[in-house]
Amino acid sequence: MATNSFLASGGDNFAAFTEGTTEGTGLIDFDAFQAYIEDNSPLSPEDYTGRVSVGEAEEPQAPAAAVTASSTEVAARDRVTISVTGFGPSERVVVTLDGERLGRIRTDAEGAGSAEVRIPRGVEAGPADILATGADSDRTATVQVQVTEPGRPGNGNGNGNGNGGSPNPGQFLTTFQELLRNLLRGWFGG
């Protein structure tokens, strides 16, 4: 190992160097530097350009914002969990469906979060975009969902066509919760 005489003598708490064997050149650091200058004179700054470059530091790139939905096929009044990543820490993220606000998500320290939202009544069937927009970062992310016609519970398969079959479990649960809520309001005057 090669080092300068200051470190070799244990300077700056490099005590381990003093435990090794030393083969010195007999030169002190300053003497070696002076000899280099004398041997390579005249020196000019042009001889040393390009060895170190100073430039603008690149900003670290934040991860791209992303949004996902627990289901990409939804109907009016369905509950869907929306998850976001790549937003700012503790940021408020507004979630909309084709421009109509569904709710908001407060992200954690890593810029991720989730919330359950309800698809509003009157939303038109067909493809629709769920958009997540960061209130502070202005980052946005979109996920496309397919809005289906709302089902009619009790008519068979829940899509209102009378073909029978099993109702969609999510729609059944939503309908049951709504029925229970209405009963409780009636009983307790809420």
C-alpha cells in the first residue's frame, strides 16, 4: 500500500498504518512535490484541464405517478379501492371520474396511498378515466375503467336482462348495505 508520510505516521487517527512495515523513499511529501515541480517546469494550467469537470448536478428523478383500481369494470354506486404511488409524501391526491370528484387520498411518506370511493349515480356506461391529481406536485396518473349498466337486484343475474344467473357479489353487498342503512334510518330517525 502506498500513502503519504503524514498518514503513514498515524495522522488523522490512522493508527493501523503505524503497525505495518514501512519502506520509505526517504522523501517527505513536500520534498516529493517540490521535485515534481522542478522536473516538470514550466507548468501551466492548460496542462491540467479536463481532469476535473464541474457541471450542473442532475436532479434525482421521482418515480412516475401511477393509479390503479381494484376493479376495472364498475357500475354506478359500486365501491372501488383506488391506489396511488409516485406522488409527494403526505400529499393530498384528488380522484375524479371523467371530471367528477370521487374523493381524495392522503399519501404516506413514500408518496403512496389508497382509499375506497363510490362510483356516482348517473355515470354513463362505456369507457371512463379515473384521474388522480396531486395537489402539491401537480403529478397526474390515469387508469381507464369500463362502466357497465347498473344491475337491478332480484331480476336474475343483476344486469336487468332477465337471463338469470348469480348477481355480482359486489353489487349485492352494496345493495344490502344500502337497504340496511335505510332501515336503520327509519328505525332511529336518522
